[in-house]
Amino acid sequence: MASLEYNKNNKFKIVQFTDLHLASVPSNDNDKKTYKNIEEILAKENPDLVVYSGDIIDSSKEHGANNPAESFEKFIDFLNDLGYPVAITFGNHDSEEQVSREDLRKICNEKLNCHAQKSETYLTNDRENYVIEIKNADDKVKNLMFMLDSGDYEIPEYSYYAWINHEQVSWFNEVNQKYGHTGISKSDLIFQHIPIPEYWQASEDIIAGEFKESFAQNLEWLEQSQDLDDGLESKLKNKDIPEYGVCSPELNSGFFTQMLKSNVWGMFVGHDHDNSFDSLYKGIHLVYVQSSGYNSYGNKKGARIINLDATTEEISTNIMLFDEI
């Protein structure tokens, strides 16, 4: 595993991809296009770190996955061939069927030789969470990157999508206490797959990007539920729901409150393929990545670029669309 540090110009660049949805063995045409565009963006940007934030593969037969473990192994071989330091977390589709998160972690541990060096690794409820340190020229930790596994699904009467659980929140607080990152600066980044509920409020203060996720499309699962109350069922029948939305868990575990007490500059998520905005809520950036894989829905495909500057203490981010390479 490689340790990470700023370059001689005190710069550090991250390229983030999400929702690749690599599906079949052998790769179909959409997967080949996804691989090709990842290669082209990385050749253009030459980043110091590449982040893959979940739904790397499809694992259900319904979505065309005929051998998800082999699909993931092919992805790992692809990363090794490229050679850039990488960080990985999983999404809700990575281990729906045929393969578990434990299986995927085992493949990573045995085959991936370019993972960025992990610190403070914590496993809870089959979710791996860890920290990546980015050091300055004096070999001191300048930034922390929290890689969180946001899980997949919950008990339907509580929430469809999973939330960051209390064990993860406690671990997050303990890590910040250890490093002394308790609200003294805005230097750290969080990467996970599923957005937290505060993205709803953040959508009202968008700095750049698009808020275009079809909320009705993502509520189709509710129509089959036997646990709907009359009010929600009525709303669905009358289509009294927002045109665009955030597909977060319905319950709030309070993670954002702890982020406010930390050094977190921003959180970066995927999951909602047609949301790609950077927003500001209570002083923290809540950011979507552009979906990257052609094997699933989404009108535009690309990646997010994140630039860190140790001289100016600034962090900036923008979208790079594959069609604009």
C-alpha cells in the first residue's frame, strides 16, 4: 500500500468515479466504454489518488450480472494495470446477490496491489471503514480522507436505504479526537455511496452542477410495499411528490451533526445518477459525483475532480464529462 503526499508544488489531485455498474463476463459494450473513458480521464488528469465510491459492479441477475466475483476481479486487474493509488468503498448494488461484501474485500486484499495506505480501519456490520492520510512536505498529516461504507438496504418499515450507523459515527468521532481534527479547520473529506438526508436541504443552495434525479422513478419500490400508510399511498397515487429528489435513507442517524464538530470540508457521494451538484449546507460541502458507468441509467457520464492546495489551504472541485475529454 502506498502512502500519499502533496507534490513539489504543494498540490494534490483526486479523481472520483462512481456507479460503474460493471455487469457481465465477458464485458459488454457498455462496460468496455466505461473502462475506456476511465483510462482517458486518468491519462488526462494524472491524479495522485483515484476514488471509486460504490456500485462498482452489479451483482443481481436481474441487472445482467452473470458472475459478479469475476467482474470484480477483472476490475481489480484493470486498476493494477493502470497503477494509480486507489481507494474503494461499496454501494447498495455491489453485493445484492451471488457475492458478499466479505467476498469483495477478500478479492481486494489478495489481488489489489495499488491501494492507498489505510489507517484506522474499522469493520462493523460487514461494512469496512478506514482513513487515508495525505501528508505535506514536512511529513505531517494535512488531510484525512474518510472512506465509509454506507451499506445497502434497511428494514422497509424504517427506511428503504441504509444509514450511517451509530457504531460508524462513534468511530468517526474517535478518529477525529485522535488526530485533533475537532473543528479547527476545513481540511478533511468523506467519501461514501448513499447520500445522507441533509442533501435534501443542500439542494436548495447549489453552487454548481445539476439536480435532476427523478424522484418518482426511485420511489417505484414503494408501490409494491404492504407497509404504506394511507397518507403516503395517497401521495403516490396522486403523484404529489417532487419531480427531482435525493434518494437518502428516510431516517436520520445524526451523522451530519458530528461532521459539524470535525474538520470536514465536504462529503462526496454517488448513488443518484442524475444528481451531480456541489452544494453548501451549514458550511459543509455536500457533493454528488457524476455517474461514470454506461451500463445503468444517467443522461451524462463522467467523473469528479478534487484539487487540494497546501499553500493556499483551498479545496476546489469540478465535474469532468467523458464527452468533453
